[in-house]
Amino acid sequence: MLSTGSSSTEAARPLQGPPLWLLAELTYRCPLQCPYCSNPLDFARQGQELDTAQWIDVFTQARALGAAQLGFSGGEPLVREDLGELIGAARELGYYTNLITSGMGLTEKKILQFHEAGLDHIQVSFQASDEEVNNLLAGSRKAFEQKLAMARAVKAAGYPMVLNFVTHRHNIDHIDRIIDLCVALEADFVELATCQYYGWAELNRAGLLPTRTQLERAESVVNAYRTRLQAEGNPCRLILVTPDYYEERPKGCMNGWGNIFLTVTPDGTALPCHSARQLPVTFPNVREHSLAHIWYDSFGFNRFRGFDWMPEPCRSCDEKTRDFGGCRCQAYLLTGDASQADPVCSKSPHHHKILTARAEAELPQPPIEALTFRNERASRIICKG
Ligand code: SF4
Ligand code: SF4
């Protein structure tokens, strides 16, 4: 329910801390069609987007609960014409704000407008260091040129330059060229983030998962660049996020279910993580419930809190306080049961699925064109089943 106060079970609340990080997925609309997009496969049939006043109400409620960081994401958040207004409202509420964008639709004028409205941070994502590969993956012939121009404009406006490259088997062998490009652009932070295999990336996993050899080479290249950049006094920081498919233990997903992160999707559905929509769990909507109720009392946010929901082997495992049994979405996608141990864990009875995926990655690489691109048409076909 928008514009509401607290719910009735406040006495039970001190056990669970407040949400600290609010991710506002303002829209699923996007001019690009990355085949690894984390948006749901059926995004084309999602409901109507929240309007400006409804989003500001969400920000107000989350801030009252204790949220301090607000990320604007999508789809492409720049397609929302009210983005400047939303940024201004978030600043007035005292948030630290971050815009996560492909750069498509960004202009120097908008950057200045957002700066004046109080935006703290802009992250521009690229698909590759090579114009042809970048544009092929993005599904746009203009994407690379536009991204370069906007990355420079972000820096010229006084922001740190934060670049994001999603890495996979089609670009990871060029990680040196990616870093060279970032250095040439005078980037301050570079996130070299491997695909997370949910949403469209999971659909395309066989065409995206790098081999272990590719990954090890990429790690050694990044380490060599770190050493070189440091010796040269270059402040550019490289952050490499490797795929957990090559680990023996899962990551502590979202720092625990419903523990810190709160995502609100374009139609107002609230999620404990941006991928959770694909789970067979009923999640609450901000149109019907207050955020206080959603965060503390709703079924969806309590479903995997704590440890009581865990079956074996997690239930009696002494590592459960570190990784919370791993990722619920990955468990569901790979086993059909969201309460199972994440199959990345070598103790999971489903770990062989990860081993199979690693073996598939060794097969000859299909061309980029063979991937399923994230667009309305493909989403509608998937919706029809
Ligand atoms: S990953 Fe690509 S397709 Fe998905 S929202 Fe971002 S830019 Fe758009
Ligand atoms: S068995 Fe469960 S809790 Fe233990 S390490 Fe594996 S995923 Fe983590």
C-alpha cells in the first residue's frame, strides 16, 4: 500500500534489521537487448509501471525504515522522463544515489541536470572493448560510440568514471583490451563482472559460460594490470567478479535473504533480490502493502530468512552462517526446488549439474548470433511457452 505508516507487528521487528540498500528498477523498457540481461524472461507481460508519485512514496517509506543507498536501474532508467525529478526527491530524502545505465539516451544536458538534482554516482555499462562485438551484443549499431561519448561526459561533469563490463566467453579473452580502453578513458573504477546465470543469462548459459582456462587467464591478466597500474600511480581500480560455477562453495547471496537489499520492480513488486521474481514464491506489491509490512512481515521476505527453512546438507552444516546455503534462484533454476543447497556447493547432491555446465563450456563456442537476445519479441514468445 502506498502512503501508509507501519504495520501491526512492530514488537517482532528488532530481530531483523532494516533494509539498507534500495534498488529501484524503474522500468523494463530498454533500447538494448543484451543476451545476459538479469530482467525476467517474461518482462514483456509485466504490469504497469509505478508513476512518479508512487516511486517517491516508495523512496520515502524505505528511507523511513533506514535505507541509505538508492540505485536507479532497469531496463534502462533513462527512458523514464521523470528520472531527474526522482533523483531530486531521493536527494531531498537524504539518500546516496547511483544511476546504473547503458548510457543510451544519456546526453551532456541530462548529466548536468542530474548533477544539479543531486545524483552522487553514475555507472556506465559496456558490452565489449571492440565496437563490432559491443554493438552485436547490445543489438544496436550506435551503442559503442554513444557509450564512449557518455563515459567521457560523465567524467567531465566531475563524477568518478565507473565502468561496468559483463564478461563471458565472447569477450573475456579480450580482457586486456577492455582494461586498455578503461585506462585510455581515465576510468576510476572498473567492474569486470562475470555473468550471473539468471534470467536471460541462464537461458543462454551454454553460449556464455567461459571455460576454466579462459577464466584463469583473465585473472592473471587482471592481476598483472593491477600491479602495473599501481606502479605507475594510476588510481584506476579493477574489480574482477568471477563466476561461482567454478567454485566449490556458493557465495553468501545478497548477504542473506531479506537482510539488507530491497528491490522494487517497475510494477511495484518488492523482492529480496533482483532475480527473485522467477521463484515460485508470492511476493508483495507496494501498491497493496506498506514497505514496513513487506520488509518485516510478508511471506516472500520471510520465506528464506534465518536457517529453519534449510533441509540437509545445509541444516547441519557449520558453514551455513557464512553462505546461507547460497543463492535461492540458482538452487531453484538448477534443482527445481528453491530450498535446496545451491548446487555450486560440492556438498550438494545436485553439484553434478555444475560439473555438467563446466563440461559444456569446453564445447566449441557457438557464434554470438546463436544467443537469444533480450527483447520484447523473444519475451512474448517465451511467455506463450
Ligand atoms: S543488461 Fe542490457 S538489455 Fe538488460 S537492461 Fe541492461 S542494457 Fe538493457
Ligand atoms: S552444505 Fe549448504 S551451508 Fe554448507 S557449505 Fe554447502 S551450501 Fe553452504
